[in-house]
Amino acid sequence: ASALLELKDMEVAFTIGKRAYPALQQISFKVEEKETVGIVGESGCGKSLTSLSVMGLLPETAAMTKGGIILNGQPMEPASSEGWSTVRGKQVSMIFQNPMSALNPLMPVGKQIAEMAMTHLSVSKQEAKRLAMEMMAKVGLSRVERLYDDYPHQLSGGMMQRIMIAMALICSPKLLIADEPTTALDVTIQGQILDLLRDMNRSIGTAILFISHDLGVIREVCDRVIVMYAGYIVEDAPVAEILDHPKHPYTVGLLQSLPSADKRGRPLYTIPGRVPSITDRGPGCPFAGRCPSATDLCESVTPELSQVAAGHQVRCHLYANGGRVI
Ligand code: SF4
Ligand code: MG
């Protein structure tokens, strides 16, 4: 059977002046049905751009210049917005960091969920309202009859994120893309939303592509994680494998910068340097400028992804040829 989502050697480039600058290169990965996959990396690594590609929502100055996306066995035409709009909502839904920007401030929140159901499920108004209230309860909102008529500004950030999740899931999409959905929330509420997403994955079976700069958050929700750096996938492995046996020097740095009990009271590690901007990416390994293990080879030759264990791929010269260290 084919994967729910497959990205095949996708390249996305921005046009600045007369030049095209690749922002994503050689992006290949699959998400199977019901799977939970995380994408982690600092900002500027291409996580959000990858998710926008999957939604067919690339910014106007960007274009898919190579490869493609196959959703549920259907190749998605990069240019056809019509093809995408039939897919959005029903097959793929998305939630964002800031629900306020995605909700209509002038419409009661319950009605916004119901309208989603009416648009995509061709149900009556009454049935849509019933489904909306049912979904509001499912995402852990209480007193939904009253809440149905509330406006976004009357809700807390955590409640609004639950409304967004209800809206995203009302049409039972096969894939939910969550882009930093808890970054703006305080730690307690963040934990509750992560629990909710995991529950929804188990009970409804929606696959989740979860995007975060925080590996600690991804660990809570995902089975597998893809590490991105400067527009490339640099490591792809089951979460447990990444936590126990990180290979790529960038992944090692991300793990070192996670807070943990034994590091309490000490300043958190941060990887020195910064992600090169898209106009500033030369040949060689994109991480070479920040990597403690870089050699001359790294400066001139971009490493390929290579398999180091079952389901574990790394893009680093140290692990070329199946993991034999050079
Ligand atoms: Fe570091 Fe070289 Fe590996 Fe890049 S290829 S991560 S620079 S060791
Ligand atoms: Mg982002």
C-alpha cells in the first residue's frame, strides 16, 4: 500500500531579484496512515515551508522547482490551486501557533466549526451544529452549548487552540499538520494540548505531522522525527532512536540544548552560530560552519542521506557508507 503522504526529492526555491535561491532541497520522506511524525529544527531551517508545501500554500515568491508531493496516492500538481482546495480540510488540515490569526474575530467560535462541516461534509445546518458541539466536547471543552456562541476574544489561548483543533478535525482529515501549536502557550496548557493531540491520533486515527523547534515537545507526541537544517533533511529516525543514538552533529547539539533534571541550575547549552540564510548557502555541508567535527571534505561536498540502521538515515560525511566513521 502507498503511504498517506510522500514527498519525493522536493525542491522549493524563492526568487529574489533575478535569481532563484533554493530554500528546501532533496526533501524526501513519507508519512504512513495514523503515523505521528515530527519535524524539528531552528527557525529558518525550512520546517514551516515544508508544511506549507504539503498544504499547497507556498508564498507567492516561492515555487516547487523539483520533485513532488503524493497525497493518498494522488500526485499533487504544484500549480493547481483547485486540486489543493479539494484536499484542504477534508484530507489535510492545519493548526498554527496563533489561533487568533486563523479564527474570524466576528463570528462565534462554534459557528466557525459548524461552517467547516457544512462546507466539506454537505450536512444540514442543524447537523453541522450538532457535529460541532460533539467535536468541541471531544477536544475537552466544557459547557459547549454556551461556548458555541462565544467569540474568539472571550476565550483563553488554550481554549482557542482547542477550537482550532476541533475545526481541523471536524471533517476527519487523514492528516493533521500542526505547526508549533503549543509554542505560545504556558507549560501546563502546552502539556494538555499535546495529550489531546496524542489522544486524537489514537481515537480518530488522524496522522500528525508535528512541527516544532523543540525536540522535547516532539518527543511527547511523535513516533518518528525528521531533523531539518538549512533546507535539508539531516536525520530521520524513530524518536527513541534519535534520543538514544543521535548521529548528526546538529541533532546532538539540539539534544544537548534540551533542559533536563541533571542540568538544572546550569545555563542551557546553545549551538554556537546561526542557520545560514538562503542567499548565503554555498557548496558543502550546510552545517559545516557550526560543526565541531567539520573537515575539508565537509566544506566542499554536500553529504548524501545514508542509512545507518533500519529506518534511520543521516546526512553527514561521518556516517557515509552505512555508518562507518571516516
Ligand atoms: Fe559536520 Fe561534516 Fe557531518 Fe556536516 S558532514 S555535519 S560538517 S561532520
Ligand atoms: Mg516556522
